[in-house]
Amino acid sequence: MEEDCVFCREVIGRRNASIITENDMAISFMDHAPVEEGHILVIPKKHFRDIFTVDEQYYLEVHKMARKLAPIVMKATGADGMNIGQNNGRCANQVVFHYHVHVIPRFCERRLSWDRKGTTAEELERVAKTIKSQLCSVT
Ligand SMILES: [Zn+2]
């Protein structure tokens, strides 16, 4: 736990996020500034800065969770495609320096953009509930 890391402090520590699912090593939650509706993040529960430092077991658990969630998010949002990605370093647009994977549903009729959209905690919680309802139906 790194107290100056927003993911360690707010998501893992205070659970101040719309959490989708978690296990001992990984946790997924709604990105608070989504580029599309249904944009979620998957992170290790232990602090690692980036791809260069993440422990392999945590890396595998994070990516297994992303893979498991991908079809669920597709179905829950009615998306046509999906971006799975992660950024390393400020010049690569990494903003939070705790390893994280973006799961971003995409829609054919919308312009492909990486711009962040404004949203509300209530809206994030609504989308999280929709995704979680799909999660329950497959587990
Ligand atoms: Zn952290």
C-alpha cells in the first residue's frame, strides 16, 4: 500500500469506487472519467508502478480478470468492439502510477476517441450494476 497512490488509498483501501469484481490479487472498478460508457480498470491489489515492475503473478491475475470481464462488459453495454490496453510512463499517457489495464467498450456508430467524458458517481454505479448483473449470470 502506498498512501500517496490514489488506487491504493481510494480503491483498495477505502473502496471509494464502483467496484465490479475482485479476488485476493486483483480488483476491477469503473473508471471515474470514462472514455466510453462501461470503461473499467483492472489493477493488482499490491502496488506496482508499471509493466517494468509488476510481479508476474499479479500481472497474470489482472489480465485473467480483464479477459473474464471483456465479454461481460460487451454484453452489458451492447458494445460492438473493445479496447484492452495499458500505458507506461507519462509520455505514454500513464496518469496513475499504479499498474492498470483499461477495458473500454467501443461502438461502431461513435467516433473512436480517447477523450475523457464527464460522468457522475450515480451514473458509474448504474453501469456497474448492469455489468455485475451479467457477471452473476455467468458465474
Ligand atoms: Zn498503488
